[in-house]
Amino acid sequence: MTMRILLTSALLALPAAAQAEGVLNLYIWSDSISPELIAKFESETGIKVNVDGFNSNEDLLTKLQAGASGYDLVTPSQHFLKIMADEGLLEDIDAHDLAAYQAVDEKWRGQWWDETNEYSIPLAFGTAGFTVNRDQYKGPVDSWAAFFEPGEDLKGKIASLSYPDEVVGAAQLYLGVPFCSEDSAEMKRVYDLLAAQKPFVAAYTSDNIENRIGGGEVAMHFWWDGNSMKTRANDGAPIEYAMPKEGLVGWLDSFVVPKGAANVENAKKFIDFMSTVENATAQYNFYGHSAPVKIDTASAKYTPENAPELFPTVKVEFSRACSPAAQDLVTKVWTQLLQ
């Protein structure tokens, strides 16, 4: 998964006391955890929580690869979690022994990104697709064709993300190219599709999406389910999240502890705190993305009736951790596209 909503970081830098007992340093998707829950955790435990935000999995990976990040808890998407674990960037926290593990839905246990449940407890999941502004676009949204092969009237009226991860995955779904393909000819098809779309793209950006699509600056924007839902429901924007027949790109973000973190026990306390039914429900109602842990459905703010974006009616294929050869092809496609 990549940036949800760009938000100025809660801190510009970690405090000098980052190593002190009673501190927890979070590096999370921007605006992804309820401030009220953070305040509640601080009140209940006496632990001071410092929050910093990232906007793409790539940014997070780079930070951890550099070493000595100073963070105690981070929230990568599933395929980047696998990369981090394989590179030895995560602490083995025996996640299966945490109280939080008992709250995890069975279908999210033992997944390929953490088969033995040593490193992670899931936080949220959802999909990546495209959103249309119905004042700007009246056509169908039942296929990725609307986004990747638009009509002439949409020239300069489409926006995409600033990084390749989910965009390339969506193009692969549309073309029937397997995720993590090492076939250069197949990836050439992906490049050709994106290159033909490029004249229609006003911007490749992951910033300020809600204003750009909600305000009608563009007619279509690559985006995420919950963000689209909240902009529609809370702001009254005339937008619709597409359900393309070829499918949507899935993501699942999890709590993990970076290798060498100073406050591992505090991180575990926060994971357990966030995974109680009461707090997980409050987090679901705040974040507007699906909960992979037990929540109180009677208190859940979002339902299929009022938040169809969160309940896809088409297949969902989750991004995978690809081989170096496959990832090199994705990077090549994107680099050439943006030249």
C-alpha cells in the first residue's frame, strides 16, 4: 500500500529523549491512527507517543534500510513487510503470543508475508482503484478501460500516483499480466498502456488527492477505497469509487517493530491496546478502512449500505513481494514512463 492522505507530520524530528523509558515513537501512514486513541493510550499508560508520518512504502523501506531510524513501531503494507523481514529489518516480537493476536481474523493469520506470525499484527486493509468525479465524467466505471484508455474528452483530466506500486498492479490486472511477472514482453505491454495514457494524465502525484478529485480539478484519480468513501460521505463530493470487472489491487497494513528499536515493550503495549474490540472499533470509525481484527459491528460507523467502497463486489488481488528481476522491470517501466 503506498500514501493514503498527505498530512503534515506530527513531528518534524524525533525528540532527543527518544531512547528514554516511557516513550513510543511511531512512523505510520499519515493520518492513519486516531489522535483520540493515541491520547487515550498516553493517559492509560503514561507513555509519551511521538508520531511521524510517511506517504509511501518506499519511503518507509528506505528509512529502515538506512538504519538507526529511532522508530519503535511502523506500519508497512504486506509486500513491503515481507521485504523488510527478509532483509532482517524487523524485530521478532513473537506476535502470535500477544493478546492482539487473538483478535486477528483467522483469514489474516499465517499469510505469506508473515507465515509464522512472528513479526506483525494487522492494522487495516483495503483496496486501490480509481475514483471519478460525476460532475466531470458521466460514463461507466465497470472496467479499468475508463482509466487506462480514456476518451479524448478526458485529456488532461486524469491523475495518477507518484509511485508505481499499485498503479502498475492495476495495469497488470487490466491486461491480464500476472503480478511479479519476469516476462519483459508482458511488461512492455504494461509500459505501452501507461505511455498511451500519459497524454491524458494531468499529474502523477500522491498529494492533495481529495481536493483534486473532490473539487473537480480532474475527472478521475487513482485512489484508495476508504479515502474516496470519506471524501464522498463527509465532504459531500460528487465522486464514485469504481468497481472494475478486472479487479482491484489489495493492501493490508500491519504493525511491526524495526530492528534495534529502543522501546519494544511499549510497542507491544500499543499493539495490544489498538487491537481490543473497543479501540479497534474506534479506529475503524476514524480511519474508514476495513478492520482485520474483531470490532463491535453494532458500533461500526461504516456498513455496506453507507460505505460500499469498503465492501468490494469484484475480485481483489493483493500486491506481492516480487523477485529482484520482476521488481527491476516495474522500476524500468515507471522510470521510462516519467522521463
